[in-house]
Amino acid sequence: MPPLDSLDDADVSSLVRYGTEAFDQSLRQLLVDDEEQSGTRILFHGGTREMRQQALATLTRHTTANVHQFRVPSLLAERRMQTQNALRKAFDHAAEESALLYFDSADALFTHSHADTPDVADERALPTTAEYFFDRVVAYSGVVVLAFQTESHVERAAENVHLLVRFEQ
């Protein structure tokens, strides 16, 4: 795993390791002390699914929201419009309940392609699905947690989060 400071240039307010006092303090600061903030975005990087679920349980102790959990691959469809519809429903339903949204296996956003996607010369171009997803993440007024495994995906998503939590492998 790259060193913790490899993402120092990212627009992230805090970069912490899970299970440390810095993690607990960052959660308190984000979720309790800053009640006026509209929308809190947290990124989990690495770790096992069990570790991420434990961190999610820790998060729920700091918020009264219901939790809506999704594995991103289950929201991705063959056609772009079907995928965007599934994502819209996930966000809209969670907003109705002021729920905490948790998206596991979010790396799929950057690797999935739709049958109706035009060929793009620049492979680094952000896929339309990812753009739509991150627009919804940023606009969501509650807490959103994204879980990634791949470092390059973390770097691309880091600009959209307030807290990046690293897990030991």
C-alpha cells in the first residue's frame, strides 16, 4: 500500500487510518461538531468488507440516520439510462428518509462500460456514469460513504470527499 501521505495534494480535509484516535476525532468533528454542514462525504480505502462494516457501525453511532447500503455493481446496468435510473432511485429514496448512504465496491464506477457508450479517444476521460454518480454524491444533503480498493480510483474520487479513511490490508 502506498504511504499515507501519497494523497496529500488531494482536496481532502482529513486523511486518517481506521481504528485510530484520529479516526474517532475526525468523525466527531464531521458528524457532531459541524451540524450546519450540508452533506458529509467519507471515502473508505482498502481493508476487508468486515473492517469496512465495523467502520460503518462506528459511523452510525455518531448519526441517527437509517443506513442504505448498496454494492455499486448491483446498480450498474447494460444501458446508461438504466444505470442512472437505479442511482437516482437509490439517492432519492435515501433522501426521503434522511438516510446514511453506503456504496461498497465503488471501483466498478470507473471500470463499467455501457452498451450505448460512444468510443472515447481519451481513456482517462471520466465515464458519464461516474460523473452522474459524483454529481449526486456532492448534491446529497446527508452522509455518503464510498468504499474503494484501487488507489487510482481513490485519487480520482478524493476531490469529492471530506474524510478519507485508510484501512490496513
